[in-house]
Amino acid sequence: MHRLPPGRGLRPRRTPALAGLAFAGLVLVSLLLAAFVPGPVHAADPVPYGAAGIGDAYFPEDGNGGIDVQRYEVHDRWRFADRSLRGRTRVTLTATASLRGFDLDLLLPVRGVTVDGVAVPWSRPDAHELRVEAPVDAGATYDVVVRYAGRPGELGWDGEHSWLADETEVVAMGEPHMAPWWFAANDHPSDKAVFDLHLRARRGLDVVSNGRRVSRVDHGGWTTTHWTAAEPMAPYLAFVAVGDFVVRRGVHDGLPWLVAVSRQVPVRTRRRSLHLMLQSPRVVHWLAQRLGPYPFSTTGGLTTSLAPGFALENQTRPTYPVLAAGAIGTVVHELAHQWFGDDVSIAAWRDVWLNEGAATFMQVHWTETHGGEPARRWLERWYDANPAGASFWDLDIADPGPAHLFDRSVYERGAMTLEALRQRIGEDAFWTLLRTWLQQHAAGTGSTGQFQALAERVSGADLSGFFDAWLRATERPARTAANGLDTAAQARR
């Protein structure tokens, strides 16, 4: 995610959470009906339901214990007339424990659930959780189909209202949560899966999503567009945009790309936005030269006319608001996330600096390699601009808390940590560290502790004091060579 400057908005709106009164009647009816619907027969004596969450302390209800999703097949229809969404998601999952039932994350009202083709009971413990009341056996794989319908723009959870739409365009993009507004999911970055996305919209409109477009079929007044994301993806990185878009596609250095810009953007601004999106393939090529092979089979970007207040690293195809002229740094940031955040996802949300700090660092490195300020000078400038006692140093960015995931210090201090590490261990060791990190954790996850351990192995140095000073201490790091700060340069000033 890349935040826009102050005054332009930061991220999905957070307001005090409302009680799920609208769901109360639905839960009661579903419980009554569930008593008359038999479930499949499985092994005897399963343990109780899987945990309501996957174990992330920041968002205890995100994801679910006891299941591992392999594949999502989403079939959704969006209707602009009443801003309603109707659909079904086939979740192919493997049980990691024998359970009496399990949960999925979904906000939309549920219309029915089947497991391996058999209708099963379900309930809603709260507005965010769908409990599937069907036993599963450890090691076995199941096809769970959830049908739902509702108006996602009217739904909120934990203070978030992530659905973005007007009368001509809709874009599902959000972090840390987006999936439950439009499909049933095990919603945590640590459970990745491949995706098939079938989106139906009014005939004549464009539908853009992750990965590769497989087909586009007209039927009556509707068009169904099928996109497939062949590489495993965290649920929040899945996106869909429906509207009237200028679409361009091609191949750069063997890599297919597709970009799109909303026709609702004024003509002059649209041309500027399209020019910026068309820079995506060469930015990916530049990043691959430094970080290693691009991890996915396609790339690109999309600019919406809506105003989310941020850009987001949706896998293979980041989404952007209308950007100012010369905002190539934002494109670099989101495409750097394809390595840091998408291919190598965070093990838990507390590790978010690994995503945002690395993407911000690559912005800084782009600048220094394209005639701009050297990264070392950038580090010193930010350090000098935030003296001891400044609020900039107040946050433990290795554990910022859910309310501060996207604070400026997570981004800037995260990038400063990496540049200081570069100065501490040297150029060769630093780039070896980044490439090794991405290779060893490809298509998986990583944590701050794992990154520190690898940095120590690659450099041969004890870096515990360094990482404590830059990440965990809530005070300005001392200007020392051990902290990667240029004391000689300071003495000369």
C-alpha cells in the first residue's frame, strides 16, 4: 500500500463498529433451518470446531484454525442498478485437524452452503464469521460452496467500510481486509491459494482482475469475464474492477502485461495516467535486475476514477487512484510489493514493516539510480529531520499494533532500517540478503525474526543491537557505525 499525501485520504474509512443487528434475524432463521438439513458423515469423535481465527494477535477473527485453502473459484454478479452483489464461492480446502465444523470469513448474507455437493447446516456466530456445521477429517480435501447475496457497500466490520463503488464503477481493493465483502475466504496472508474469478456485469462494461484473462462471454444483457491467478495469492490481494476502461496489453522482455485506466477520468488526466501505467513493465524489469526473477506470470496496473486515498499492491496488477504527474515512485512502490508482500507475504500483520519498508526502500533506490538523491543522503536527511524526542520515533515498528499498521513511521523507518543495514553490512552482503530472503521464502511467508536471523547469517555479524535500535526501540537510534549511520559525514558538517 502507498498512502497519498495528507488531505487526499489514507486508507479505507474506519468508524466505530456497529452491532450486527441486520444479521440477527438471518442467524435465527439459519439456525432453525439448519436443524432440518443433514450433513455429510465423517469419522467419529472429531474435535470441536476449528479456532475462529488463524492466530494473528492483531485481528483475532481473521482466518480460521483447522483448514488450509488450496483454491478459490469465485462466481459473482455485480448490478449497478441497486449496487448489489450475488454469487457463490467454491473453496477447495484441506482439513488440518478432524473437526465438527469450521469457519470462513464473510460479511455478505448467506443463502446456502454445501460440502462435496451435500447441503449442510450453517450459522453466523457474528457478522464476520460463517460457521459450516459439517465434520471434516484431518488430511482430507473438501469442496465447500457458499452462496450469498447482498449490498457490500452497506456492510462494515471492526470499523472498516472497504467497498468502493459509485453508479458507474466498482473496485474491490483494500488492506488489511477486502475479501469478506465479495467472497468467502480464509482471510489471512499466511493462507495463500490459487484463484479462478468469474465476474458477471452489465454487457458492454470491462472487468479487470488478477492474473490472466481466460475468456469473455456475452449472454443476454450480461457479460461474464473469467480471470485466473495461477500463483498462490493471499485473499486480500484479490481484486476486481468493473466499469468502462481504456485497456492496453503487450509483452515486455517475455512477460505479458495488461494495464487499464477508467474512462471516467478526464481526458487529459487519463492520458497522463495511461502513460504512467505503461511504465509498469519497465519498472518490473528494473526491479527484477536487483531482486531476482519476477515471481508471477503477468504484470500491469489499473487506475480507477474512484478515490480510495491509497494505491494497493494487488497481486500481478496493482490498483491506483488518479496520481499526480511524475508519480513514478508510487508505481515502483506497488510493483516492489510483488516481491515483498505478495510473493513473500508476512507471517503476521505485526511484520508489516517488511512489506512497506522494503517497498519504500526500493522507491528510494529507484531515485538514486535515476539521477536523484543517493539513498545514503536520504537516510541522513530523514534522521536529521527527526531529532531525539520527535514522535516519529515513538512507535515500535516491529510491533506497531493494529491501529498503526500504516503509520508514516512504518514506511519511512522501515526503509531507513534497510538503508542503514546496507551501510552496516556492505553493498554485496545487503543485496545477497534481499535476494536470498526472496528465494528462500518464495510463495510463502516470513517474519521479522527470520529476516534478522538471515541477515546475521549472510553478514556474519551479530545484528541484534542494530535491529533493536531501528525497529523495537521507541527512541532515536544513536549515530554510530554499528547502527549504519555515517559518523564521519556528521563530523564534516
